[in-house]
Amino acid sequence: MLIPTVQRTSPERIYVNVHNASGNTMTTGFGICLAIGNEDVVASADGIDAVLFTASAELNPSFIGVSKGDIAADGYGPVLSWGFADSIALSQEANVTCGLLAGASLLYAGAQAGTFTSGVAVEAVMSTWMGKYVVNATTQSTNGGINYTKGLVRAL
């Protein structure tokens, strides 16, 4: 775990290193879950194996954060578990606005593995994610391709 020194002018960030056990590259800003023996994923023997986050209810409790950079298949890399994320991948849904919507600024799993979208009530996200959450900080429209937003990650 890496906890950079808190500085007055920048928010604190906490990173956790993971091993990519998904078989695919974990792209910058994608949501990551620990492999805890669910969703046909073998439980990690050492506690650092990770897979891409999906809409599966079984994966919600194991959400660990957002990838800081690309993590190659079978590679290792940092995941932002606490702090401000400069890149959070949004789902490739057509004509959806993810933004600072009243009562719906929390992001949840999008249609593509690892991506996020908004529009669900706070209670729905908080109850299924075991108190972990991602808060959208900007308004972005999705219209094909992977779009990115910024936001706060609270996954510890």
C-alpha cells in the first residue's frame, strides 16, 4: 500500500498494488475488484489478484478502486482506493449524461466491464457496495467510445 505524504495543496491518495488476473489489460480509470472466489474467478491465494469490476452483485463487495494506469494481463500495478481520481472510465452507452445530478452523483457499474455510469439513487449504490463508492466530480456525456470523468474514490 502506498500513501503519499499529505500536502496542503493536493488531496491525499491511497494506492493498493494488485496483480491483474483477468486475462485482459486493465485500462486507466477502469474499476477493479479483488478476486475473492466469486463470478467464476478463483480466489486469490495471496490477496492481490484482481479482475475488472462488473455489474455483478457478487463483485460489488470486493470493489477495491480505480486503475491508476494500464495494467497488462498477468502484470502488477497501482489502483487508487482512496482520493481524487483524474480518470474514471465511463460506459459506452449512447447519449447518457453522467454528472452532478441531484441524488444521482454516485457512479455504479456500467455496461462494459470496468466502466461506470450514473443515474441510480444513493441508497441503491451504498447498500450493494458495502459503503464503498465513487462520486462523479464533473458532467460528461457519453456517446460512443470510452469517455472519462474525474471524481472521488472511497473504497477502503
